Amino acid sequence: MNILEEANRATSKERQLDYGHPSENMEHIARIASAILGKDITYKEVVAIMIATKLSRETHRHKRDNLVDLAGYAWVWAKCEGEE
């Protein structure tokens, strides 16, 4: 299975059953982060931070999971924007 197939599998309907629709999940995380930080955080910023986390980890040490998650978070961002 290639990285994109693996990311697709990881973000499939089963994952959505666990966490809800990606846009709802990212909005929820944004509300929590906003409360913690005392300033408004958008879902786009949440996804960007998740991508930054994976980029940082990959820079430190290569792990296939980082690349799979990067592809997955790109899909989540697109899904939140109403794209597929």
C-alpha cells in the first residue's frame, strides 16, 4: 500500500466514526485551543499546527507514519474546505 492509500485508509469512515467529521473535529479542537490560549484559533491553524508537528518529527527522524499523517492532514484540510 502506498502512502496516499494508507492515508486514505487512516481517514476513512471508521476514523470519522471515532472522531466525527474532520471539519467538526478541527473546529472543536480550535475552540479548545482558543479557550486555553485566550485568543481565537481557526480550524486552518489547527490543521497547520498538526502538519507542522509532523514536519518537525520528520525532520528529526524519518518515519513512514509522519508522511502518512502529512497526507492525511492535507486531506483533512481539503475536507474542511468542502473539497475532497
